[in-house]
Amino acid sequence: MSDDHTQVQEIFTARAADWDSRFPDDGPAYQAAVTELRLRPGSRVLDAGCGTGRALPALRDAVGASGVVLGADLTPAMLEAARGAGRDRDGQLLLADVARLPLLAASLDAVFGAGLIAHLPEPAENLRELRRVVRPGGLLALFHPIGRAALAARQGRQVTPDDLRAEANLGPLLAGAGWHMTSYVDEDARFLALAERED
């Protein structure tokens, strides 16, 4: 495991137990973001870097009983918290690295990633791996329940021009990985970039 992966695991292992209680009001924002994926009953979707599985109930609602919902995370403690919250009833939890997903090529209709982009050790390569598992025309949602400026203020820092989530940086990054960004929203209450997998 790389140093980047070890660092991510350490950060999120320490935060797993109280993660949900720290952000109790984010449910509606997750629901709204999932709605933007336009999933249908029977769709197959991955929550990449699912953490405690907060998106899984909304994803299950969107794809129905006939759909497939997967949640992949690198940190065992986060998956344990997801199980403890009963979210394993809404989707299958996988201990997996989004850099090397144990999934067939073009096997999914969509990928949802909440807070994911900032924790990818090799963003271009990792976005190509997400593209690999999504069918042509499938969607990627990069979401955060708070916008870039509001998050920076909460953390006592400034938004910098090199932020991967800045529209000017994210569009070309996605394009280089085989995605076409179709919409971009960065407001105080949420960050949501949607992209479609190009053929």
C-alpha cells in the first residue's frame, strides 16, 4: 500500500466512529445530488469512497430493488460504521481501492463520489479507472455537501487556484480521463460536478 493510501486510511480510521454525528444534516443534499444522476430502476451504481455509506439509501431508492448498489472504501473502520448504521442493507460494501476496482469493465451505469476528488492520490489515473467500470454514456457525480469556499472557510484556509475542484482545473482533468463535464455547481450549500463517459 502506498504512503498516500496509508495516510488516507489513518485520517478516516480516526474519524469513522463519529463521522455521521459530525454532519447530521447532510441527508437532503445527498438525496438531491443522487437525483441529478437520473438513475432508473434496475440501474447499477457505485459509491466510490463511500465512507459510512451516507449516499447508499438515496442510491437504493433511485435504482429500486432490481438495481445494484455498491459502496467501495479503502478504510475498514468506515465500512464498519456503515454496517453499524445499517447501510449495508442498501448496498453491497466492498473493501477496495478506487485505483483498482474489483469490477468488470463497463459494468456500471454511474459512479457517485462524495468528497472523493480531494483524496485521490493520482487523480487522472484514478478517474480513468472509474471510467473503465462505467458503460459508454454513463455518468460520474463528484459531490460535496458544502461548496469549495464554504469548506475552506470552515477549515480556516483560503481557496487556492490549484484546487482540483476549481472548474478550470476539473474540466480538463476529467477530459483527459475520458469524461465530458456536463454541469458544474459550486455554491455554499453544495458542490456537484457531473460528467458523462465518452466512448
